[in-house]
Amino acid sequence: MITVTICVGSSCYVRGSDRVAATFEQLIDKEGLAGQIELMGAFCMEHCSLGISIRVEDQVFCGIQPADGEAFFYNEIVPLLAKVAA
């Protein structure tokens, strides 16, 4: 299982972190990945001026836009699942 944490602090929230979370939830369901990805929220990841912050395991990504949620999921999260499973 991998942990994906999305910042839901005020700066990220106003930029659409709730929409990114909703996209991830939909994609987890669509791909049948429940139980393999733990989706969490955090109130501040200390990168407020950089846009929406997402931590995948120990790596932090900043500046994610809601429109980028699906691409981020398939480009960053899904490949990590394959590495963890190997």
C-alpha cells in the first residue's frame, strides 16, 4: 500500500485541492485500487506559495493544478504501485 497525502490547508484548498482529492478517489474506484492506495489529507505541507502540494510516500510534489489530477495519478502514483508490488 502507498500513502498519498493532499494538502487541504487554506492556500491549497482555494486552489482546488478538494477537486484533486475527488479525482483521485474516482480513479482509485475506476481502476480497482482500493486497499492499495491510502488517500489522506494534511492541513499544511509548508509549501503554501507553490500551489497544491501532494506527498506520495516520501516525495512532495508542488504546484499541481486540479486539471492535472488525472495525469498526475497515472504518471506518478500508478507507476509507484508497480514498484511497490515488485
